[in-house]
Amino acid sequence: MQRTITGLRIRERRREMGIKQIDLAARVGVSASYLNLIERNRRAVAGALLARIGRELNLRMEELDGSAERRLREALEELAAEPGVAAGEGEARPGPADEFIARHPGWARAAAFAHRRWREAAAEAEAMADRLAHDPALAASVHAMRTEIAALRSTAEILAEGREISVPQRRRFETIMFEQSSRLAGSVAGLAAYFDEAAENRLRPAPKGQAEEALADAPEIGPRIEAMAEAARATLDASGDLEAALRRATPRPPEAPPEAGRAARLAALALAHARQAHRRALFDLAEPLSPEAGADDLLALIEAELAQRLADAILAPAAAFLALGARLGWEIGALSRAFDGDGALVMRRIACLGGMGGAPRAAHLEADASGRVLARRGALDLLPRARALDCPVWPVHRAAPGPAPLALPLRLADGSRLLALGLAREGRMAGDMLAMTVESAAGTAYAAASDAEPEPVGPECRICPHASCQWRREPAAVG
């Protein structure tokens, strides 16, 4: 398991600020020797002590707990593995990425950014080459251009041969050449516009992924949502029936179909209540996360996700949920029974409360029946960097209906291991997945499952190197 860089980050920041180790130790209430062990990554640090160190060093929690650096480390390791960068025979391998990130965070981010842009450019070049070879619209445009060029050349050859041509005939040929050149110019302009539109579409980031990343980079949002939910619960007269209380407090409550169960009715009511009764508060939370002018789509997506999180927090208050989860070992089926069988709600709450009150640090993913990813939340660094789950090994694609999730230990392409829990919703038109590290799973009811031999998971089958995979859908295009 890769070691964290928390201690290194503390040491480098302390030195930058000119603070002696003994002075910082006194400020945060530990001995200098203990702080020395922390800085050398010989002792783990978390919770209140980590928060005190962060305040003294003016560092945010995500800068200290390693979550922000994990992606950066992965990006640098991808860079080091590039054929032109990786060490050849007799050459020394690049040094540890953790040390580089801790000592030179700016340069580390710059290197990762440059590599990402290079990968994007290479992908665009590959896509362009594929388009030149296979795109039917492009092929039709090129064929039209070649036809016009051939016709224009034939007409020009007649005029260039020096034949005896009457004035009316010459004017007719000149008119034909003008019309052919005009059509050719139109074809060229259309082709240029086609490429411009394609380039714009490639360079435009997906707003859904932007919204998820913006929320993942704003850890202060979580406590504010929980406070809003607590205040909302206080105003609801839920001493008897939460469903009835939500219906009374929602200006335009949704009408649930007769066959809808209590969990579906509560979910729809809580979401409508969050959107209607707390619209202004949600906008105030979302607006700073969408700073670009005119980014209305991004703002709407962030607001929608915040409304979902507020609705979930109203249905499953943090204090009660954390206490119950700790008592039940975070077992999804048992927790679901306490919340009207809503396993999706349980997974979303675990992901959003990850790291609080003993909850495992986890990422939640929602996918439809076709495998398309609909939403991601929580510790996104535990999921593939691309916003897709093309590999059929992921349990969200294999889970059967029922209260108990399919628990699978997985080995990713970089060698790291995860435990993933897949849950199919009623009717199997959508599914949910919760991913956590093996270390986090060790403190849950799934500890035994996480110790089993992991299944390899990869990208889409066409470029996946696992030749013997029983779930392969099509032959690999690579050796």
C-alpha cells in the first residue's frame, strides 16, 4: 500500500513557515518526539489532532489527509510509466512521487497538468486520424470536394488547350467554372465548420463531471448540508409520520403512483421539499462552486446534487445514521431495513459522510441499465478517472435484485485494491455501487470479503490486457 504524504506535508509546511518542531508540538498539544514520528510517517494522525495541526499551519484538511494528493500521485505515476519517460534498461527509476509532491507541490501539479494536456492532445490526434479514416460525414464531404475539383479541372483543360471556341461558348465555360468553384468553396467551408464544431465539442468539458469535481473539491459543503437538514427536521412535525410531515411542509408535493412503496414516496417527497422549501439556500451554496459566467448548466447540476444530498440528510440524520452504521458494521442490508429498504439512500449517505464518525471513506456511483454513469459522489479518487465503468467486472453491472449487495474485491490496473458493493434497484433499471479501500473495509462487516482474492478490473474490453477474463464482451485490439 502506498504510504501517505501527510507527515511530509506537515514537515515541509512547518519549515516554510519557519516554525520549530518543538514549538509546533507545544501548540498542538503533543510531544516533539511524537510530532517527529508523525512527520516521518511513523505514526498515523487524524481527527482533532490533524485539525489542530492544520489550523496552526494554515492548511485545509483535504491538503493534510492525503485525499487531494492521491489523485496527483496517480497522475504522476501515469506520467512516469509513459514509454518515453519510464526508465530503460540500466537507468534508475524515477524517485518516490510522495517526496516530490510534499517538497514541490507546485511543480508536481504543473507536471501532472502538462501530462494531462499531452494525453488530451494525443487522444484528439488519434480521434482525428480515426475520423479521417471512418467518419461517413467526412468521407461524403471529401468525395464532394474531389468531384468538384475533377469537374473544375476538366473545364479548365478545355479552355487551356487553345481550341477555337466561340465567345458565347467561352462565356458558358467560364460560368460553369464559376459555379463549380463556388460549390467547391462551399464544400471547403462546410468541412472547416464541421471540424471546428467537432473540436469545440471535444474541448468542452462535460458539465456533469465538472459538477461532481467541484463538489468533491469543496469539503465545507458537507457540514453545511447537514446543518440545513438538522434545521429542516426541527421545523417538521415528524413526531408521528415523517411522510405526512413532509407532505404538509412541501408547497407542491409530488403525487406518487399507487404501486410506489414507502421508500419511493419518502424519497420523492424529501427531494421535492429540498428543491422547493430550500431553493434559495441551495443556490447560495452552489453559486460559488460555479464561478464561470454563463455556466448555467453547471450551476443547475450542482444545485440538483445539493438538493439530493439535503433530501438524504433529512431522511437519514447524520447523528442517528452514524451511530446505527457503527453498530451494524456498515452492513448495507441491515442499514437499509432501518430506512424502509432504501439501499441507494444508505450508499449515498455512507459516501457523503465518509470519514465522519467512523464511517468508511467511500465513493458512490449510480448507473442505469445500459451501464451509463448517472452520478458520482464521495471519494471520487477511488473511482476510475474517466467518468465511465466500461468493464463488466464491476459489481454494479452484475448485482441481482435483493437487499444484500454483491461484494467483490477488485484489483485496479495500477495494482491498488478496492472492495466494491453492487446493488440492483427494483426492476433492475438502475444500480448503485459503493467503493472503498481494503483498509476501510477492514472496519466493516465486509472485512472477510475484502480479504478474498481480488478480480482484475480494467478499461473497456477492446483495450483491456486481461486476456483470460471470463466477462470479456469482445476481443482485445491490443496484444
